[in-house]
Amino acid sequence: MKKSLLIAITACSFFFSANNHAQATVWVVNSGGIGDFTNAQDAITAATAGDTLYFVGSPVSYGNFTVTKPLTLIGPGYFLNENPNAYVNKYSPQIGTITIESDNPTDGTRDLNSGAAGTRLIGIQSTYLTVRVNNVTVDRCKIYYLQGQGNDTVIPANITVTRSYVEGYISDVINSTFENTIFPPYGQAMYDVEGCLIKNCDLGYVYTAEALNSIFLNCRFYYSNEILHFQDANNVRHCVFNNADPSANAEYTAGTNNIFSVPEASFYIDPQPTALDAKKQLHATSPGIGAGEGGVNVGAFGGASPYVLSGIPPIPAVYEITAPSAVNAPDGLPVTIKVRANN
């Protein structure tokens, strides 16, 4: 009884939030039960451009799917068992590869402004995200990597990744923006990106050659200062590095208003929380506090649009349900439901 009630309420909370969206149709996709669709690809095929698909958390995988029209895909977030104040339903949607495709998927002649250009992902957890169009927004998502088309003559642009957790890297995109996003330590966060703005991110390391003509602002680098190798001093500013200032070497610059030799223990919160994203909050006396451009904090939790724990989307969430274990038939089933707006 309680399990069925929980699934129904979770789906209904998605419906309640539909009033905040424009005239487009809102669909609930639930691989584990109640919803408009149980299969993700069927839902995408049935939807029309501009529609919104809500993915309910479930242990049943949604598998891989391809988006060929501009849609908004919304999930409940990730790390739902690790951070407090999330949902009663602690499952994240199990999604493999999401391919955001153009109308003519032929290398070298692809029209990047066709097909699924304009698609938005919010609160989605996916293993791989392949982007083959322009103007894609990834907000509050957890992915392993985001990879563009990878063809030197046709490269996606205007990709926005914000308030997300990227376990691997971003590659093969140009003229894009990555803000308030966490990358894990010791990994190279970017390959073959150019002309990008990387702002208020927590990064392992990035080679200058892998991020040509890109700006790094208010970022935390865990592992190395390779980005300062043969770099314009104004391209890396108000960042905090674990390693020492390398500018004594003629091949390196100190950048602009950067801080060096800051170990993680004095930068991040202590004691460390369990969730991998919560660990990246600043220590009360962190050198990153107020060290960003304009006096904002350095790292993913700083700036105008700080990182949101677990990527909780800005829609109502059922976070507590109270119901008796036994039912008195004449009295019905008294249930108390607590909902958070998550604006």
C-alpha cells in the first residue's frame, strides 16, 4: 500500500509543477510504474518540440535514447541517499547514453541548428551525454562526460553546463560556458574545447592546449597549475591552486589575482560530508571566501548561481510522507504529505 502510494504521489508532484510551464505538453516517464510512459524512447518519439518530460526515479533502467527535437528533460537529481532534505523516493533515474541529435546526422555536413538544438536537461543523471547540435543546456545534472560531435569541421557551440557534477570530462565543443560545476580531483576536466568561459568550477587540471582561448574565472584547481603553461595572464584570474606559483619558470604565468599553495584541508569544509558534491563547500576560514572577481566566493558554491546539492530541480518535491500501517475502512487512510517548493 505505502509503496504504491509513494509512486503515485511522486508522479503527481510532477504534474502539479506543470502549471509553471508554458503551453507545451508535460509527460511523466516512469520505468517503474505510474506515468504516461514506461519507456524513454517511446516518450521522446511521442512528444512534440517544446514538450517537457519528467523522469521519475526508479531502479528500472531507462537505457540509452536519442533526442531529435528540442525538449526539456527533468529528473529528480542525484546523490539522493547522501544529501539531506531530498525526496522520499531516493532513486535517481537510471539512464545510459543520451544522444542529442541533429536532423542530418552525417559527419562533415551536419546542421547543428536542427533537430534537438535548444534541448534542456535539468536534474538528470546519465552515464554519457553526446551532443551533436548547438544551444544545449545542462543544468543540475550528473554525467560522466559530455562529448561534442568531435569532427573538426562541425563542432557544437553555445553549450551551457551549469550547477552540475561531471565525473569525467567535457570535450569537443567551442564557444560554450561551464559554470558552478564540480569535476572530481586528479582528472583532466576538458579536452579540445576552445573559446569557452569556465567560471566558478572545481577542477582537477586542464592543459592550456586543451582549452585554447578560454577564460578561467573564480575556479579551484585541485591537482596542478598546467593551465598556466604558455597562458595569457588575463585568461586565468581569481583562481585558487593547490600547487605553488609556477611563474618563476619562463613558460608559466601567475595569471591575475590567483592564490597558490592552498591545500584541500584549508579550502574545503571540515569535517567532510559523505556526499561527493557536499565535500566541495568552503571551509569557514577558506582562502576562497570572497577571493573571486567582484568579491564572490571561489568554486562551485560561489557566484550568482551557486551549485545546488544533489542537483535538485526547481520543482515541488515530496520529502516526507506519514501514513498509518493499518487502515480503518470507515475512517479512510489519513496521510500527511510534506512538499518543498525548491525554487
